[in-house]
Amino acid sequence: MTTANDVLSALQSAFPGAIEEAKVDPERQLWATIKPDRIVDVCKYLRDNHNFDHYSGAAGVDRIDEGLFEVTELLASHGAHQVVALLKVKTPRDNPSVKSLTGLYWNANWYEREIWEMLGINFEGHPELYPLLLSDELMGAWPWRKDYKGYPDYNTAERAIEKVNPEGYTDYSFTPTEAEIKAGTVPFERPKYPTFREREEMEIKGESEMILHMGPQHAVVPGPFLLDILVDGERVKKAFLDVGYIHKGIEKIMENRTYTQGIPITDRLCYMAALTNNEAYCGAVERLLGIEAPERAQYIRMILEELSRIQSHFLGTAEFLTLIASAVYSPFLYMIIDREDVLSCIESVTGARINHSFVRFGGVRNDLPEGFKDMTLDTLKMIRQKTEEYKELFSSDSIYQKRMEGVGVLSPSDARRLGVSGPPLRASDTPFDMRREDPYLLYKDMDFEVITRKEGDSKARVEVRLDEILESCYIIEQCLDQIPSGPIMAEGVPKRIKPEPGEAYYRVEDHRGEMGFFVVSDGSEKPVKVKARGPVYAYFQALPPLLEGVYIADVVAIAGSMDACTSEVDR
Amino acid sequence: MVLSAITEFAAQEPKIYGLIIGLVAAAILASVINVVAMLLVWLERKVMGDFQARYGPNRVGGRWGVLQLGADAVKLFTKEDVIPRGADKPVFVWAPIVAVATTMLVAGALPFGAVIIDGKEIPLVVANMDISAFYIEAALSIMAISAFMAGWSSNNKYSMLGAFRGIARMIAYEVPMGICVISVAIMAHSLNVVEIVQAQSIWFVIAQPIGFVIFAIALITDLGRMPFDQTEAEEEIIAGYNTEYSGIRFGLLYFQEYIVMLLGSILLVHLYLGGWNGPVIPVISFISPMIWFFMKLIIVLVALIWVRVSLPRFRIDQVTDLGWKILLPLSMVNLAWAVVVGLYFA
Amino acid sequence: MGISDVIPLPVAVDKELEKWTIWGRPLTDVWFTTTEKIHEIIDMGPIKNVLNWGRKNSLWFLMQPMGCCGVEMLVFGCPHYDCDRFGIFPRATPRQVDVMIISGYITRKYLPAIKNLWEQIPEPKWVMAIGECAISGGPFYDSYNIVNDTSKFFPIDVFVPGCPPRPEKFIEGFRALQEKIKQREDKRGY
Ligand code: SF4
């Protein structure tokens, strides 16, 4: 088994002098600072020789006191070993530039685009450095830099200028005020690039082709995004994706809040997975603080997270059903009913239906109420039975089979290359589950199976979800059996959270895949940087290549089977 | 006295008399059909609610929510009527009217049950044509044209896709449906719906089970209901051909769907389920055919709603595949069967 | 102008007619009427009550989930909460709806699109702001990308606070809107 120390020593011998500083902390994480000109070589070496085939993201940090930008690349492996390599590259604040990894990892594309538009770090060799989340008028303002003073802007609405365009609709522009121009917080010179519309119109080749806009308001998924498909008749030739319609700047907002105030914000990252987002964030901060939650708290967290996984899978499958059937398709409504039952279990503990803010640094907010065990066991029994029924229904419904079989096939190698995780990856015959891979909480003591399917099509993805519901039921039952009594908060957690300077990365298995939080602290009350690495971001990036050559009706089937959540993509 | 005056007038001016009677009958028919269609929308919402573990409308008009559709109609008919820029205005305006007019064409030839007076069965039909089965079949397919008018004139990509899908589907399914009607006619030795009903001493659903299934599938396709609602698949192409319609025009298109559903089910009942045939109920023998007819009709309607809430949607290529590759050959088999059986029993 | 100017009538009849009224207005006023006048008259009379009864009992809303509140909006249409009871149900195209629900954060990028949607809805129409984000920016009030005062852009009739409001609150919001329509107190005056 490869350990982080092995990788480090191999790196040091292969690239003498390229590694500036390095440490292993905790045992499975390798932190290293690499010379800027060697980063591509190091990553290539790691990918080819040490199985680092999973690029799980990049984070840009503004070290304003040192006059530096840091870009941290997160590399991991799809099950060959459990080491996470966090490779740092430094670049000066004026004229920052880093070598792009898009040549090595296909899915580095979006992560680097995001860092470019938010921080203004140029990526040499990136093929399409276009804005991703921001609207055009904010380009060049680099909102994630620490010296960005244009906002918070309490009256964005007041500055909006309405103009009626030739087509009769209203356009808005947010022109800068005098003061802002003087302060230099708004861009005068925007970077030059073709806009989204121009880029897609360049692709229209023939008379019979047209672009069909699905979105931003469309019945495809909960949440606005723009999916433009270039169609020839009923066939999709190419797909373009524009996200950022609900970009809230969560990562920047969290920099302006104290650590504890950050927890409610993580809820809103992806509203279907509020509890696991809490867990990931709190886990990262716990690592910084060097504390661990007591056993009972860990069990409570596990129970709630699995319950939350059940409700999320129900909703995801239900939404998917509305897409291939319609909103009057009864199983969709039955699933919502089942989900309500699960929600009432969660609600009896956390008091909220969707946004819980329940996990705390070193514990949980409150204990399980009386009668929780019986209530949950009853619900689980019902859920089991219902899920079996759904599985039977879908496997006997020939229209359903016809619609789903062989649609949107992701081969195992493609799925890894595109960087997806969670149920879509497992449906492509890759048993990659953080609960097994990088066990957090007490999952290492639990007996459960990692569900996989061979086919990799939309049907397999839904089946994986339904099977995971059963598996979660099993985990919860074990937890309810074994849960010890004891405190629910760790001893000695300070009221004011002030971690030592340092960085931590903590990853958990979200309902949709690998969710990681990268937190940087400088010893003050507020984090320097919080980076959320979400699974849906990866799905979205993988969506356009999947859609080429399918029918229009399959577009919704594929997009739906991914179980996307726009809010987490946009953040 | 009034009666005698009318008969006198009828004798003197038969043409004008016929015209007046026709207009009155048409007015009665149109209003009855519209009211029944509204009740059908309400029924659908209620029954759908029952299938889905909810109540359906239950606030407007008592605990059954009967007036819900009245409210919907008032709202739709007083809403702003938007004709989008770039739309082909005359076609856009006429499409809903054509749609509703064709349903009235169908209604004119379709018997709505029968009554027994003096031991004689009198079918309730406005125009008792010789070829009514074929005429109804033809008039039903005009609907696809109105849908195409609506979709094409709206200047909207979704609408256009919906319209194309509608035409592709119509071509694939009108043929098997027509063949089924022919098979029925061969067995009944008539193309007149009234005579077809009277010929069913054994219901044709028993005599031609394959034909019944094909006809039912083709009918659902014609109605554009699940699992064949590709023309207005909400999740793919917003609302299909009526995406750009609003207010009263949308109201017409919306009610038209239900009128067609009603008429189509009536046709199904007549062709395969023995229309108003049934044992005479002693005390109320006067309307006993009506009772049988409505019972069958309601069963068919509820079955249609049941199908709608429990099946996912086909993809458009699968729909045309099904039509051309499976239903068409099967309907030919059914035709052969009908010819053999028909000749044998004749 | 009397009626006899248009239709030849005996002067006595004309005099008599001038005394007649319809809902408190002279008949002659109604006789020579314009579209605006018709609207005025409808506004006063019981016809308006009938129209508003229809409108309030048939509020179709635009399916446009935007944030966490969007999930609750979805649930609001499903069993347990079942908005169909009140004649409320979702449609996907803006041309056929009456109510737009702002169910989450409006960003600078999304604002033009959502305004277009609003303009595409035919009259009479209403808009509801659901959730803290739609009211004031909510937890993201200090973001660089969020429009935190939605009421500057939309004539919002009903605000439903909560983060997210429960589906029951959605029903409450719709009931409030219905009451407003019935009392003719909505912002756009229907
Ligand atoms: S109000 Fe709260 S729950 Fe609703 S969209 Fe905003 S953050 Fe999400």
C-alpha cells in the first residue's frame, strides 16, 4: 500500500530541488510546495507512476501580506491508494501566472477558469480561459482578491440601469459609481474573450441546425442554469453549458464570517446535502483545531447523514422521474411522500427540514429526542419495503427500460477521466466511496457494501441510488443498535474558534459524490480561505460531452440521472 | 297550436326549417359538449388526485371542488391575449379555432347514446351518415393540422419541435387506426356508427382483441396523452405547440384536448364496447341505453386517466417505431382476421 | 349628449332615459362608451367580483425553482401539501401563468432573464417573494453578486419570510394573495 511518505520520498528523489517544503499531516495527506516551473512535470510523474488519476480540484488563496497567490492542486487516486496530494504553487501578486494542468487532467478546465475569473491568476496553456460563474460586467474586478473593495455593496439594486432593448425586453446594466471608479474597484479594461453566445454561434454549421436554449428557466433541474443544445432535427450535435446564474460567492462570504458563522452558509451550499456539507466543513476545522467529536456525537452525525442521504436520493430519483415521465407520474409523488417521512425523522432532531446547521466543531448541537429510535426504525422498515417496490416497478416497466437502457453511457475510464464521483462513478463499475476510501467518522466500524453497476448508463445510475437507500437503512440500523451514551460535545472546545495558522483538507461522501473542504487559517477568527470542492461541479463539467449525439428527450434523461444541484455548482 | 304552426311552416319552407333546426341542434350540442368537457377536466383532476394520494380541487364550489373549472375558465378567458412578435398572425389566431371546430365536426356525426321510445331504440345523433365511422376518423386527424398550425406560427423553437413531432406521430398512427376502423366495418357490414353499434351482439372487443388494443393505443396517441405526449412534453420542450399561447386561445386549446378525449372515448365505446347495448333495465327502460353507455364511457375515461398517471413517456423515435414496425403489421393481421370471420359468419 | 342624437327617439323617452342609472352612473354615460369606460364600469360592478373570484381561485404559478426554497416549492405541489386543492398548480411556460414565485437569490446574471420572464407573463399577474433571499438577500446580503432588494424590480404582493419557509407557509402566502385579490388590494390593482 502506498503511503504519503512513500510518495514524498519518491518525489524528492525524482525531482531534487523542485520541492520547496513538504510535510505529511495527517498520515494520508501530503502537502508540498512545488517550484512553479516544475508543477506540470511533478503532476505528470505522480499521475503516471503513482496512480494519481483523480484530479479533485484546485484552490486559489490570496496571501496578501506576503504579496503572493497560492494555487493548491488537489490530487488523489481512484482507489489505488488513499493518499491525497496537495501541491502548492506560488506566484507573485502582480502579474500572477501559473502553468495549466488541462493537458494532464481534462477536468482541470473549470477549476482553473474559476480561479482565473475570481482571482485574476492567468493559467498558461489553458485552451479556453472564459468566465464561468461571473457575469461579464464583473470580469476584471477579481472579486475574491482580499483587496477587492467594490463590495459588499448594499444597494446593488439602486445602481441598476434599466434599458429596453430592441426586442422589447428589459436589459440591465450595473454601471460603476464615481466613487468606485476613483477607488479603482471596478474594472475599466475587461479581458478580451468571445461571449458565450458568440462561442456557441460559431458552431452552427448548416441550414438545418439551430440552438435550443434550455434554461435558465426550464423544467430540467431545480435551479437555473443554461444548457444550450445545437440540434439538427431531434439529434443533439453539441451541448454548451453556462452556469453561474445563482452564483452567490459563498466562499468569499465565508471569509468575512467567523468560523462558527460559516456553518449556516455551508447549509446553503447544496440544500439537499446540508448535513454532509456541515460535516465536511466542521471536519476540516476540527482538523485545524486538533479536536475530535466524542463517540456519541459521531454516531448521531452518521445517523443523520445517512437519513439525509435517503431523502436526497428519493428526491433525486423523483425529479428524474418527472423528467422522463411527467409531473403527474404517480411514483414521483409517492417518493415525495416517503421523503416527507424521512424528513420528519430528521426534523425531530434538528428542527429543520432542509437547512439544519446541526453539526458543531467537536460535536453536535443537540441530542436525539426520546422515541427517536422507534420512530426511525418504523420509518426505515417502510422505506425498505417501498424501495423494493420501486425497484420492482422500474425493472418491470418496459417503457422505462426502453428509455433508460444504454442512454448516456459512461465507460469506467471515461468516468474517471471526467472526474465524476458518487453514484454516477459507481454506476460505471468503479467502487469509489469516501466512506470506504477515506473513512471519516466511524464508518470504518460499519458493515456496508459499496454499490456498483457494470453498465454505466442512466438506468444503472438510478439503480445505484435506490440500492444505496437500502444500504443506508442498514447503516442506520447498526448505528441505532450500537450508539453509546455519553457527551455530545468534545471537552474544551473554545467559545471563540481561533485555530492555529495552517491548512486542512477534509473529504466526505456527499449524497452525490466526493465533497471536500479546504480551509486555510491564519490564526485569526476568520478563515483566510474556504474552498468547497463539490461533486456536482464535476458532473456538470462532464455533461456536455455526454450529450453529443443523443436525442433531445435523452438530454433530460441524462441530466436528470446525474441528480444535479445547481446551487452547489454556482456556490 | 304552436306545434301545428311549426309543422305548417316546415311543410311550406322545408329548407329554412331544416336550417333553423340544424342551428339549434348545433348550439345545444356545442354547449353540452363544452360543459361535459369541463366536467371531464374536473373529473381528471379529482381522479388523478385519488391515484396520487392527494385530494385534487376541493375548495371552490363545495367540498368536491366542482366549480374549479368555472374559475379556470373565467380566468383564462379574461387574461391578456399575447400574440408574440414574429408570429404568423392569421395562422396563430386561427389555429385554436380550427382545433375546436374540428371537434365539433366530429361531434356532429357521433351518437351520444340512445333512448327507447315505444319499444323503439332512437339513437341520439345529429347527422346520421352512412359513412360516419370513416368521417369521424378523418375529422379526428385534422386536429394534428391545427396543432401544426399552432406550433409553426408561434415563431418559437419549442413550439416548432412540438409541431414536427405531432405530424410525425400522426402519420405513423392514423394508418393502423384507419385499418382498425375498416376491420370493424367489415365485421359489422356497415360504416355507419349507429349500425356498427347495433351489429354488436358480441362486443367487438371480444371478436377483435388485437384491433381493440391497436385502436386504443392509436387513440391515446391521437389525444396526445401519456405515454404519448411528446408534442407537449413539459420537461423537454416546455409546453410544445402551445408554448406561446395565452389567455383565451390557450383556453380553447386546453379545453379542446378534453373535448377530443371525450369524443375519442365515445368512439372507442361505440366501435368495440357495444355502444349503448345492454339488457333493458325494467322501470327506467326509457333511458336504460343511456345508463349503459355512460357507465362504459366513464370506465374508459378513468382508464385513460389511469394510464396517464402510471406510465413514463416514450421517446419520439420509439413512438414512430412502434407505430410503423409493430402496430401496422398487427393491424393488417387484424384486418385479415376480420375478413375471414366476417365472411364466415355472413 | 342624449341618446336621441344617435337614434331617433321621442324627446320624452330621451328625457326619461337620462334619469336611468346603472350602478350609480347615468345610463347615457354607459351608452357612449370606450374601452376604458367599460373597464371602469366593470371595475365598479359585481362583474369584477366574478372575474376576481375566477382569478383568485385559479392561480397558476411558474415552475422556476431558484434556490433552497425551490425544493420546498416542488414539495408544495406534491401530496401532503397539494396545492391543487386551491386551484394552484405549476406550469412551465410563462405565457400561461398568473403568479411568478421568486424562490431564492437573484444574481446580477439572472436578473435580466427573470425580468424577461416576468414581462412575458400576460396580465393580470402577480409576483410573490418567498424566502429571505428574495426579500432582502438573506444570508448572502453582503455578496458581490446578489441583488438584495427584489421589490425594487418587481411589484411584490406577498412576502413569505423563512429560510426556507415550510410548504405550509407557501399555502399561507397564496391564501394571503387570494385575499388581496378578493379585496382588490393587490399592487397592480386587479
Ligand atoms: S431564503 Fe434561505 S432557504 Fe431560501 S433560497 Fe435563500 S438561503 Fe435558501
